[in-house]
Amino acid sequence: MNSLHISNNNLIHHNLKTTITTHVSKHHKIHPTKLNLKAQLTTDTTTLVSSEPKTKRTHEEVIEAEKKVIVGTYGRTPVVLTSGKGCILYDINGREYIDLTSGIAVNALGHGDADWVQAVTHQANLLAHVSNIYHTLPQVNLAERLVASSFADRVFFCNSGTEANEAAIKFARKFQRHSHPNNPSPPTEFISFTNSFHGRTIGALALTSKEHYRTPFEPVMPGVTFLPYGDIDAAQELISSGKIAAVFVEPIQGEGGIYSATKEFLKSLRIACDKAGSLLVFDEIQCGLGRTGYLWAHEAFGVTPDIMTLAKPLAGGLPIGAALVTERVNAAINYGDHGSTFAGGPLVCAAAIAVFDKISNPTFLASVTKNGAYLKDIVKKKLGGNSHIKEIRGFGLIVGIELDVSASPLVDACRESGLLILTAGKGDIVRLVPPLIISEQELDRAVDIMYECLHVLD
């Protein structure tokens, strides 16, 4: 009976498959290019699962394939990366690179951290996603850690930095409506600053100062005024107008050029916001979570915000964002005011706990401070005498080298010599944001490579 039952099921499955295939062939014309792509994908799948791969794409083939199937929003460098360990990345040809980019300040623990891998693997075997209709342990456990270690009372999870800033925009406007129940026109405007970068979605984009990011998509969200970064008088005057829902500021600007706020500037914003009833939002998406040697960048300035946005390094490479808020802000937020399908899922929160438990350790943070000072010191000693270098600045392991020419030739030459670095600002700043676990020996070698490549700036 069992044998007959199985045979009948197979027959039914075969007939059903034949019927579906015939139906599709009669009513749909499938483009031959897509058939070829399907065949290629089948081959690639075989490559992945077979112990003896039948095919392997070359460096050139991957780059050509990317041009055909990926929307062209990225200016990619001609490198195909396939693996990494610690602070070293490997390309498709087996060549290694010292990584001073960390996936743009994401991989705080480097690549392939054993505890992170174990946390992700363990949670993936238990539960990856169920949506926010239900309670999950990893989300609560992560939120408790973030609250216990910061000014905040509550956490809203999302999937990226730009989403965290979008949440902060909504929360700020909702807070003002909640605070002015009898005012039909509560404060709705925002202050941002020159060289700021808060994201690429419409609201966050409106807070981003570079016009070439905004112009193709205008009109963006109205009501944003850009003031000079560090201008206390201009900020105090506009905040006191009573029109400002919130002030968005990066304690240390990353994308904008590694510019650090002063203690006086941030304190003046805090005082002015308190007087006017405006919220103060610190964007610590790039500078937070240990990169400065402090867990939170604002700790160095002795000023706390009403909202803090986080993302990049929090989950060690998996997509996560967070908006941390005070209870005063939380009181204005109700069921349905915001949400996200994937936000705070068990898998990504388990990964984030593995990251957070390491980087929040005082010994770990002390090592970041030590290595950050070492990096700035050797950069000044080995590179500082070059006529093209105008300034070397930074805080912990976020360092900028400002040039009087474009930094791109140096970035390209370093890549060819086995070192990955970034640009910032107007393209004239070299940005160094290595994994927070980097050693002095790796920093020495990286700076030596930069020194050897300086001639391309002439």
C-alpha cells in the first residue's frame, strides 16, 4: 500500500507539472535572455553545493554580470570580495587587503568573529523572524542593554540608519503635537548643519546638507534649515523662534569629513532646546557604539540628547537601526504611530547582543582609545610632512586626513597595494574607520602602505 501510494503521488505530481508547463508555454513567451540567466543560476547553485564546482566566475565575469542586473546606484571599485577574517579581506583571486573601512564603520568586531558567528547560527536554528505582532526574547534583551547603558528609557528598532532618522523625525513632530494639544500649528521645522549626512530616504535626505544628494529628488520634506556646524549664535537664535520641532546633529560628522563638535556647541544646543521645548537628536549612526573610545560619542561632551539614532555597527553587519528615546518622548508615541515588518527580529537582535556585549566592555573601549591615539600618532609622524596634507583629525578610531587635492588617487593606489580606505567630505579627505579590534601591527602596515603611495598625489 505504501509503495502504491507513493507511486500514485508521483504520477499526480508528474501530471500536474506537465499541465502547468503546457499552460505556461501556451500563454507566456519567456525571454531567451531570462532562460539563459536561469540556466546560469542553476549552474551557480551547483557550484555552491557541489564539493567539486563545475564552474567558477572570474573577477571580470562578476563585474560584467553586476552591470547587467543591479541598479546602478553605486560607484563600485573593481574588487570582488569573497571572504574576510579579523581585519583582513580576501578577493575572488585570493588577494588580501587590510580593511580600514569596516564596511563603512559597520564591522566593529572585524570579519568572522567567532562569538558573533555562534550567536547568529544558534538563533537561526531557533527562530529568525516572526514579526512584531509577537514578543521575542532577543529583542527585549537587546533593548534592556541599550536602555541600561544610556540616557534612554525606550527603544524603537528599525533596519538602517536612515530609517532610525525617519523615526526620529516622526517622533519629534508627534511629541510637539502632544506637547501643544491646543495649538493647531505646533512646531514642525528642523535644524540640521553643514556637512551633515542623515540618510537617503526623503525625510532623512531633507536633513542631509549636500545639495547634489537632494536636488534630483526635490521637493523633499520642507521645513529644514541648515546652519553652519558649530555656530552657537545662529542655532540659539533659530531655536528660540519657537518653530523648531527638533535639532539634528552628529557629535562627530563622518560622511561630512570627520569634523567634531565642541563641548560648548553641544551644550548650547541642549540649553536652547530646553528653553524652547525643542528636541535634541544626536545621530550616532557612524560615531557611536565604541568608535570614539566611548560607548556613546556624546559621553565625551557631557551632553545628553532626547533621541539618539544608531545603526551601522550594532549588529555586526546584519541590517538594524534604533532610535533611543526618553520617557518624555515615548509618552507622545501611541500604537500604530510607526512600525516595521523586519525591525528587531530575533536573528538580528541576537547578533547585536553579541556585538554589544563585547564593545560595551570597559576594557574593550580602553583599547579603542589606545589604538586610536596610536593611529593618529603614526599618521602624523609618517604622513604629516607631506605637502598635500592640510590636517589630521579624529577621535578614537575615526580619523580624517584632509588633503589639498582629491583623495581618490591615494585610495586607488592603496587598494592596488593591499589596503582599503575611504574618502569623505568633498572627496578631499581620507577616512579611516578600521574594525575596533585592529592591532598596532596592522595599523603600522596600513600607514606604511599609505606612505608608500603618497607620490600619486603629486
